[in-house]
Amino acid sequence: MTQDSRPRSPLAMVLLALLAEEPMHAYRMQRLIKSRRKDDVVNVARSNSVYQSIERLLRDGLIEVHEKLAADAGPARIVYALTPDGSAALRRWMDAALATPAREFPEFRAVLAVVAITGPDLVRDRLAERATALEATLAAAEREAADAQEWGLPRVLLLEHEHLLVTTRAELDWVRGVVADLRSGELTWDTQEMLDSRPPV
């Protein structure tokens, strides 16, 4: 059993949470992730990602084979269940993820860290494109929030959606501000100067 206070992946945590509801097979887990729109928060774009996570959870003793269901055609479906160790790990992971910000390495912050090697005009144009994409994301999220209110869903089921709205609005405001500063010339730099000023190794 792993004693990590955080999950190896958000997908592992979501799979354990699904199995906390009841035993189920991998295909059902994948369907529930998509039908509940949790594919917005965990990456299941690759068809085998759920199966790979299940294999790791099995190896760690966090889940176990509950039963094998015979299929009309093809191999039997394996139904998995949460183990006591899995239940404890899920609780630890949730406690840690809720209480302490993770040290994450998102792509956008990484590119901002090296953006001085690119010209200001290019950065301005690309960030303007990003602002347009964020506006579309925000508009879609606001529509979904309005739909959820009409359906009368309890707020606890929409917390990740609220977080998406807040963080997207904040990023959009920041990106628009940087684009405005680049357009006005308040933010600018000389790329060659930046390269020449690098400290020696």
C-alpha cells in the first residue's frame, strides 16, 4: 500500500471515489466519468488511461477484484471494489488535496517563465488568441452553470464548476491586462538584450 498523502494522479482519486459508491467494472467507471462531465477535471482522452490507473491501484492494494462477469462475446468483465487500504488512501488524498495547494507545474506558467526569448509582438498576438479562447471557455461554463441552476442540482455537485468559472475569469482578466500593456508599450523588452543578460553557468 502506498502511504503517499497525495494521489499519483487525479484520475486515481476519481476512480477510488467511484468505487466508494459501489463495485464496478472499468468500462462503467469510464462511462460515469464522461456522463458526469468529470472528464473536464481528469484526463481520460486515451482509451487505456483508466485501465492503466486500475492496474496501479490493484498493485498498490487499494482496489481488488470483486467478481468476474461473463460476457456474451469476448472476455469476462472484471468488477473491482475498494479495499480498506483504498478507502483510507482516498480519505488521505482528499484531505491533502483540499487543505494544501499542490506544487504543480502547468505548461502556461512554464512558457511565461521563458517568454523573454520571444519578441513582444508575438507574445501579444498569441496572448490575444488565448484571451479569445478563454472567453469561449467562460461563455460555455456560464451556460452550463445556468443549466445546472435550472435543473436544481445541489451546489456540492458544482463546486469544481464554480472553481472553473472563478479561475477562468481571473486568468482572462490577467491576460487582457498583459495584452493591453503590450499594445501600449508599457510592457516591452529587447529579446537580444534578454539573451545577452543571462547569468553565466
